[in-house]
Amino acid sequence: MSPSPEKLMQYLLMLRNSGVTDKRVLHAMGLIPRDPFATGAFQDRAYEDTALPISSGQTLSQPSIVAKMTQALNPGPRDKVLEIGTGTGFQAAVLSQLARRVYTVERFSKLAQSANKTLNNLGLVNVTVITADGSMGLPNQAPFDRIILTAAAEDPPANLLAQLKTNGIMVLPVGQSSTVQTLIKITKKEIGLDYEELQEVRFVPLLSGLA
């Protein structure tokens, strides 16, 4: 169910005021309704700029963080994107409007099934949801133009960086505790990596294995 024009205008204004300036990202955020990705009683709060609890002890990231991570990732219309941590599928849905193909990996099978159903209901045919250990990436589909993690790693995972194309971008939260994390952007160069710190954030930890 789409928000009212007034609510949508307030939502997009909030995103702009938070520092989201990329018109393509704002357009994508406006196209994807957020309430189908919120659960239960929290659907009424879907357009607030706050993280919301979902099943399996995970969270639906706040809209401004989704938009800022998407803006930093800067996906192009020919890009193949890997997302680690599907959740209910909102980030993947936004990326589907900006990239050619999105592969999203979720370790919780119930979350993956629910996300796949929501994405299908919205007709987003360029997103593939996979139940797998996200910490391993998707080596059989590599390399990727862009990689995004919606769970915090202690350090940027070397095996995921190996699945990133040269001149590709990875965006992820990094931190050794749930209270102190930094969102970083990594650009993979011919020789070495360029790091850019974006802002402090708080995400669930990146865990290995299936749940």
C-alpha cells in the first residue's frame, strides 16, 4: 500500500534533510513502498526514520541509513550488486530500481522466504533471494560491481573483497561491538583499496553459518 502524497512528500523531505542528495536514490526510495517490508504493528511506523524490529532478532534499517548506504554504493544501471543480509528485502528493493541485477543473501530461511514473497508481490523481477551463509558471499556469481553489507563485520571480509571487481565499491558497517560501528565505503583499485569513513551506525553483527 503506497503512502499518501503528503506522507511521501514528508518522507522524501526527511531523506533530503538527512543528507541524501542523489536524485536517483531519492526517486528509488519514493518508488518502493516501505510498509510491506515492516512487520505486524510496526507497519504503521514504516515511514518514520527509525529502525524497526523484524523476525529472527533482526532489524529493518531506518530509511535515511538505507538511502545513504545506497548513495555511497552508487549503483549504475548496468551493475550487478551483491547484498549480504536481506532482512525483509527493503534494501534489495531499492537497489532493484538502480542496478541491472541484485543478488541478496540471507542466513535465516524464514526471512529469505518472506522477503522473496514481498519482492515478487511488488513485481521486482531483477532480485534473486538466496538462503546461504552471507559471510561467504556468492563466489559462483562473482565478480560484482557493487557489494553492500547490512550487518557489521569486525574488518572488511577479505573473501568478499575478492568477489568485487576492480573499481567496484563495497559499503559496510565495521566495528567490534554493537555500540561503536562506522559505516565505510571501500573502492577497489588496481593496486590497493581506498577507504572512506561515512558516519557512525549501529547494525546487528555479521555471523557465519545458516540459522
